Amino acid sequence: MATEAPVEVVPTKPEAEPPLAAVVDKPAVAPPPQEDAKALAKAPEPVELTTSKGSLDRDVALAKLEDEKRWSFIKAWEESEKTKVDNKAQKKLADVAAWENTKTASIEGKLKKIQEELEKKKAEYAEKMKNQVALIHKQAEEKRAVVEARRGEDFLKAEEMAAKYRATGHVPKKAFGCLGALQVIETEAINILSISNHGPDEDEIRPDHKRETTQHLKG
């Protein structure tokens, strides 16, 4: 705002007094009223200087307020932009964390599924192995039962043959081959001597004894 230049007030010099004769001759004339009005209007000019100085201070204060308002606005804008950037970054970080959690959960789910399948296969193989072991035990028991039954049968057969040999007085050929042959020869020799001494007829000799003697000799 342009400041008005101060108006220099030039004091008016009073007019020289006329000579007494002139005063006497001429009556006093009052100054015209227009000059008095001009003098009265020019009197408050020093007050206008103070007003101009106050206007300058007010302009400076207003300019300072405008600057402060401007800086406050810029600061608020800066804080707003930083908040937007921070919110955007936080959203991105949240998206990354969600992606990481999703991928991790997917991998862990696949791993768990594989482990469950392996456990299932392991259980199936274990069940098969148990069944095979049980089958082997069953077959072994059956074989043992067959062996035990055969042993019982062989024991019974041996007992029956022993009873038969005891009843007939004969010795088994397979178990005592040489000894049995000698005993048979000795028995036959005794029988021959007995027959020659007593002189019985040949027909008196038992047919079954003759057959047994022949079989022993052939054996």
C-alpha cells in the first residue's frame, strides 16, 4: 500500500501593519472565510503521519499472518501426504503378509497331505506285513501239526510192529539187518538139526515157517 507523501505546511506570515494613517483612513477588513477553512483543514496533517505508520505495521502483520497461514497449509499438506504414503505402504505390507500366509498354508497343507498319505501307506504295508507274518505262523503251525501227527502215527506203527515182532519172536529186518540174518540162520540150523535127530517127515514142518525161512534167506 503506497504511503502518502506528507504535505508541508507553510506558515503564513502576517501582513505588515499599515501606517496609522492608513488604519485611521481605512477600516479593518476581516480575512476571507475561505482562507480560514483552508487553514483549519490543513491543521490535522501530523495525525495523518501516525496513521500511515500504523497502516504500514498492519500490512506487515497481515503479511506475516499470510505467511504463517501458508506455512501451516503446507505443513498440513505434508502431513496428509505422509499419512497417505504410510497408509499405502501399510496396505502393501498387509498384502505381502497375506500372500506369504496363503502360500505357507498351501505348502503346509500339501506337506500334511503327503504325510497323511505316507502314514496311510505305512499303515497299509504294516497291515500287509502283519497278515503275512500271521499267515507264516499259521502255515508253520499247520506244518508242526502235520509233523506231530506223522510222529504220532509213526510211534503207533512202531508200537504195533514191535508188538507183532514180540508175538512172533521175529527181529525186524530194517533195524537189525545183520543181527537178524544171523539169528534167522541160527534158528534154521537148529530146526534142521532137530529134524534130523527126531526124523519127522518133511510135511510136519509148518508151511508158514518154511516161507518165513525162505524169505529171511532171500533177504
